[in-house]
Amino acid sequence: MIEKCDRHRKERIGGCTWCGKRVCELCIVKQEGKKVYCAKCSGVLSGISPMRVPLAAPRPAPPQGRRYMIHDGYLVLRE
């Protein structure tokens, strides 16, 4: 059985990448490579701009206080 579009009852081409609704060639408003979007989701996504993720800050140096080490099975303070 051929799956039909939710809105036009035509043959389904794919699903909206955002909401998953079944779409036909008439429903596809925006297409980016293999990603397709319905009219509702395309409108919502048009107001969203890609956000740049800041680079991770370098980790601070470990504290230079007391240091411990294991010597003959005991935890000892090293200076």
C-alpha cells in the first residue's frame, strides 16, 4: 500500500526532518540536501539562526599544593 501525504493525499516522498509529518512534493517548502521541511516547520526554523558554539576554555593548571604518592602501599605526603 502506498503511503499518502497528510495534507494532499498524494504519494508520500518523505518526512519532515523536524516534526516527522509525511510530506509530498507539494508540501516540501524547504530542502537542504536530503533534509526536507514542511511549511509549518520551515516557518519556525526561519527565525532560528545557527548558533556558534564557543571553543572550550583551556583547563586551569592543577593546584600546586600538597602532593601525595603511594610508597610501599601507603599514601604519603610528598613535599
